[in-house]
Amino acid sequence: MRKWIVPLTIVCLITGFLLAFQLKALTDASSVNPMSQKNNNLISIIQNLEQEITGQENQVEKIRQELDTLQQNQQAPGKLNEMQEQLRDMRLWAGLTPVVGNGVIITVDDNKEGLKAKPNDDPNRYIVHYEHILSLVSELKRGGAEAISVNGQRLITTSEIRCVGNVILVNTTRIAPPFEIRAIGSPHNLAEMVTNGELEVMKATNYPISFQAENEVIIPAYKGELQFDLSQVAKED
Amino acid sequence: MRKYRWQAPLTLVFIVLGIFLSLQYQSQNLIGSDLSMQRTENLIAMVRGLSEKRQKLALEIVDLNMHFNSQQNSYLDESKLAENLISDMNKMSFLTGSTTLNGAGLIITIGQSMPILYIDIIDIVNELWAAGAEAITINEVRINGQSVIFYTEDDYSMYITINNTRLEFPVVIKALGEPNNLEKGLTLPGGIIDTLALFKAYPILEKSNSLTMPPVFNQPSHIFLSEYKPPEQTAATEPAKTP
């Protein structure tokens, strides 16, 4: 009569275990609920803002180009001409000009294969984090990079590379894998830095990576805002 | 029939088990970098960041249009042209670091005995830019896009270097910007200050109303890079790659 007790106990135990596991997975990803209406609204707000920002950035780029052409066409007399040259040089260094030159193109991607093989493992060990990109960029700078871009975002002095959740932002712009980092500089020096550093580490942990030296790496200009209104340029005496 | 009384409860238990199993599988697949996988608070943070960016871009467009008109109207007016050029150059100097700047900001002091790596300095600088810093110096060395924060080692130990010069302790990082925003950027929960505390490093933050940032010593020379002129003047030829 009590024959069913043993199998039922076992089944209940398993169910209990799974329940606990399920609960844990839910707390890990607390409030991640793709079906939530609130999140859907937020996502559509984000997408609208991004669309609008892309339009604004194109407009900024266009006016900057027109202004540049205008300044070049206005044959300025002597001293002004010199200043114009100086300004062009500053723009080049600041990252406001599209540039071309010898350099390298690095791509890194999430380790999707690895995660597929071990679906129960922590997925954070398989996705590319902002720290990876930040390290690669620092190494490229150490290797003498003269210009760097990440997925088409030109890095300027005030550029930040960070994450919100698992989303990587560069110049407050969302970028998605695969990540393509372009750098202009001595291909030999750049290669030496990254292949003995972060790229090697990523390769060893099975991230799909590629590294290519090229003669003509093209890096776009910075298209964002330059609103500096909190500090003042000191008057020169 | 008495023998099979356990069938009904067991079936029920298996159904529940099946449901949990499939749910479990689903939640495992829901973690990634797609927007739909993000937490609500992160989405809100992104909306906030993007709104701020849109606002700044709108201001930039107004500025640029004004600048364009002024440039167009001041044709042959030498003093007006000079004025425009100087204001342009001043703006660029924030990025090249070629002028002295004054303003309010934040001072971060990292003492002698704190275990700090070069990557921590990079992180702090990165967070300060993200929090809206307009200029940064590390031990009075102005940081710009070409600045190199790295490390070097000798027989005894490892040193942090700024532009290949050894960084001496105490490390004093100064940032120009809205002091409260800069502080918040570093001290938010789970932020860089929290992370450093795990390694028993406790930088001291101090707001200041008047900071002076020296210019960079020398502008670098470009060897490999030159201006890119697209064959056709269309933006489409640029290798822009956004998601």
C-alpha cells in the first residue's frame, strides 16, 4: 500500500531542487523580464532616441564639413592663414577629421560556441566586456596609435568606454558584438603590444579574435557634441 | 486498482517538473547583450544618458549654425575672422589639451600605501570622462587622447607610468567639471570606489571650486596618419559601423 512513497519522495526531491535552482536563476537576473511592458516601452524610447541622435550627428558632421570648406575657401590674409593651418592641425589631433594610414584592424566577438557547449555556465564568462575593449585600447595607445575607433566610434580625449548592464557604450553610443577596433600607427608596434597582452589573453580563453595589419586603415571623424561650458580657457599674457 | 493509486499524483508532479524544466531552459537563454535582456534600471540609465546626449547635440547644432553664419558674414572682416578662429581653437584645445584651463572640479588622492594598478588609473580616468569631466590631470600631467597610462617593471617591482614617465605616489588626479556629478560617477554603488575598496584602496575625494589645469608639454607629431579625403563627398563612403 505504501509502495508509492519512495518514488514520490524522489520525484518531490527533484522538483524541490529544480524549484530552488529556478528561483536562483531568477534572482540572478533579477527583474529581467523581457515580457514586461515597462521594459518594452523603455526599449522603444531608447530606439527612438538613438534614431534621433543619429540624425543629429549626421547634421553636426555636415555643418562641420561645410564650415571647414568655407574656412578654406575664404582666402584669409597672412596671419589668419597661419592660424587656420594651426586649427586644421588641432582638428586632426582632436579627432574631428576622418583619417587614413597604416595600421591594424582587430575584431573580437562573444564566445558563442563556448556558451553553447556549456549552457549552464555563467554567460558572463563568454561575452566581451568593456574591460576587454578598454585594455585593448590602452595597449594600442601604448603602441603609439595615432587614431583609434571602436565600431565606427572615433575615440577622442573625452571618450568613455563603459557598460550599462551587458551593453557596451562608447561615446554614449550603444555598440554590439562583433567589436571592430581600428588603429592607425606602426603596425609592428601595435601588433607587439596587443598580441603580447589582452588579445593573447582573449585568444587563450577562446574568444573568437582576428588581427590584421593593413596599409590603408580608414577611421571616421568624431561626430558627437563638444559642449565644454564648465571650465574656462585661461587668458594668456 | 488500489495498486495504482499513486499514478495520478505522480503524473501531476511530472507535469509540474516538465514546466519548470522548460522555464529553466528559457531563463538560461535570456542573458546577453540584447536590449530585451537588460534590467529595467539599466534601461532607465540608458534613456537618461541618451536624453542628455540629444540635448547636448541640439546645443552643438545651434552653436555650429551660428558659427557658420558668422563665418559667412564676416568675409573680409579680418578681426571677426580672427575671433572665430580663436573660439574654434579654444574649443579644440579642450581635446588637444594645449591651453591652461580654470574651473571647478574634483581632486582624487591615492596615498602611498594603496594597492593600485595601472588599470585602476585608466578606470578612474574613464569614469571621470563618463561623468562629464572636461579636462583631467594626473600629478599635473594633462591627459589627452594620446596620453599613455601603462606600467613598467624593473628587478624589484612594477611601476605605473604616464607617458612613459614613472608615476610617483601620492597620485593626485584632478578633473574639471561639475564636482557633484564627478563624485557621483566614482562613488555610485558598485562603481570604481567600491571596487577599489575590495582591494583595500581608499582614494580620498575632495571637491574644489578653483582648479587650474596645465597644458600638455608638447604636441605629438603624426607619422602614419593623414587626413582622409573620400573620393566622392558622401558620408556613405565612411566605414561607419553602428549596431
